[in-house]
Amino acid sequence: PGRRLMMLEESMRILDVFKKTGIFLFVFIPSAFCIPSALAITLNFSAILADPTCTISLDKNVLSLGDVSGSQLKANKIVAAQPFQLNIQNCISISRSAAYSILVSGSGSLQDGKWLFKNSDGTENGTGIVLVQSNTLPDYSNSELSDGSAVEMGGAGVTPADQSLAFYAGLSCGSDNGCTTVTPGTVSATVMFDLVYR
């Protein structure tokens, strides 16, 4: 609230799919159950607490797309796109079968077949934020990321090297249908990047 027109607010958190919870269970079958003491069995169970898997961070937490005039918003276009980076560092090996990925989430909706991130703040002006993983300025035809998209970081058993993933976020009204509903107002979106491994 109170930020200027067309703001993209980015936030970051780390989610480990394997819960970092240690358990220790001791099972003992005593001789009181009419089992001769020579047959008593002791069985121990334990789990190991794992260190954090990776460190992830954004090079900026708020991405301003500036002021955009209604005449700039046209069908099948991304306007005022700005770059940002997600940095991944210090990953450790979890298991030979674990596969790492970045899970993208955020509120929004499909508009003319294109996913637009937008906060549910009660304002609906026919526009939203398109998010694309790309090293170069994207075109509307590029595949966008949506709520639930996963960015893979290698196959099973591959521990990711330190790296920076490049993204662009820009404003769009979709294609012909969506762009007929554009009205002046404020657009904001919050996107979460979760590190997960399975």
C-alpha cells in the first residue's frame, strides 16, 4: 500500500520438503510378557538432523516498474520489463536421490491464456505482472512462470553449484480480450521463491 504505480514486491523464503525434525524411538520387549529373558529384544531407531540445504537470496526485494500510460498497454505485449536475480549458494548434498528446484508461488489469474501475478487488494484494472525466467529481455511469446511453476536445478542426486538465475518481470494486459478492460490504477504482485528438494 502507498507505493507507486506498477510495483512488484518480491520476497523469499526457504522450504525444506524433508522436515528437519529428529526422532529417537526406543522399543523394548520386556520379559514381563512371559518371554524368557534370554529372548528379550532391544531395537533402537534414530534420525539425523540435517543442516540447511542452500542459501537463496534476491538481488532486490522490491522491483519498481515505474509509471506506465494506458496507451503503452497493448495486446500481446510485455511493458516496462525489469530484470532481477535469484542467487543460490552453499548447497549441500542431502541424498543420492534428492532433486533440487525453485518453486514459484503467488496470487494471480490466467488472462487470455497468460498467467498474470497480482495481489488481491480489491483493485481490478485488467493488468498484472508477467514473470519470465530469461537472461535477455523477454517477448510476450516467451513461456511465463505461474503459481506452482518449478525451476529445476539438476536431476536426482545433483547438488547445485553456486549460481544466479535471471528473471524479468513486466506489465501486461494479455491479448485482445483482457486489454479492452484496462483502467487506471495501481498494480502490485508478491511472488515467493521456495527452495525445495524431493
